[in-house]
Amino acid sequence: MRVHVPRWRAAAGVAAVVALIATGCARAPEPADPASAPARTITCSYPAHGTAARPVDPPAGADVSASGRAVVTMSLDATTAQFRLDRAEAPCAVNSFLHLAEQGYFSGTRCHRLSAQTAFYLQCGDPTGTGTGGPGYDFAAELEGHETYPAGTVAMATSGGRNGSQFFIVTEDSDMPAAYTVVGTIDPAGLAAARSIASKGADADGRPVSRAELGAATMG
């Protein structure tokens, strides 16, 4: 069945379209430039806690960026690895990680704990190599309760719901509980290096048999 459109209505419609085109009103609005949006910032708290395993200044807690990403490049044994950190995911943890890396806190330290049977991770970030060392401050975990830990995840080790300098690299998909702040991921080369370390096993104290040493850090 054909629908009859009166001529005056059709003519009016054409005229309206022509008028819109002539005035430019028919154009779709230009998308907003993401770069023009103001960066989101928050305040973090880094209270003193214990003795620093290596001399380091605590990070500033004011105007901490809570948007965008950051990259820290460090060698893991003989492999150059990129730690890709997500400020929106865990701004306080990322701010601390970057601050410590810039001061050389991780440089020349050995990853001190390896789990290659159930949780699948390589834990690093303690200059003493004992698993008890920290930066002389701590801060609250940043959790939403539905965190997951696929291979390549970089997350903070926690003690009583507080974070310090220790972090771990997940070497295989893991079913760990959502209790560890996710700060980002490690690139494929870094993951391969962590898996190579894991393949060599751990000693009786749970330390990697491989040296598993972090090199000097560069930003970006």
C-alpha cells in the first residue's frame, strides 16, 4: 500500500532540509577533544610506617593524578620489561610506584618470592630480599571487590589491607581472592622473563632459584 503525502507537506519538508543545510545546522556536532578535558586528581595518604629498607622520600599525597597511564621500564634479569601502570585503576599505588622507581628504590633488588603451583606469581620490591622490607610508609589498598589476576597482571602485595613497596607479577592466570590492588600489567617480554624465572623453580624458602634481579628504572 502506498502512503500518500500531500504535496504541501512534501514541499515544506524539502524546504526545511534545504534551510538546515544552508545554515549548517544539519551537521553533527564535533566530538569533544579528550585532551581538553580536565585531568582528575585525588588526595592520597602515605603515613610513616616502619623503617625504610632503602633511603627514600615519601611521595607527595596532594593532587595525585587519577587518569591516564604511565610506563616504567626496568630490566628483569637480562630482559627489558615495561610496567604499564593505570592511574585510574589505583592512583595512590601508581603514584607510589613511580615515586620509588624514580628514586632508584627498585634498582639492583632481587625478587624474593615465587609461587609456581597455585597462585603463580613472582614477588619483588623489597631491597632486603627478605619479604619484610618496605619504604618507611604505607597506604590503603585500592579495591573494588571484583579484581581478577590474569597472567601479566602487576599487583601490590598487602599486609593487613595496607600496601608498601612490594608488588608481584602474575605469571599464569590465577584465582587469587580480590584482595590485592591491581596497578597495571607487564609487557609480553617482561612476562616471558618472569615465566622463565618461574620455570627454574624456588628454593626451600620460596625464593627463586634464578637471580631475578630488577635493573635501573626509566620513566616512559
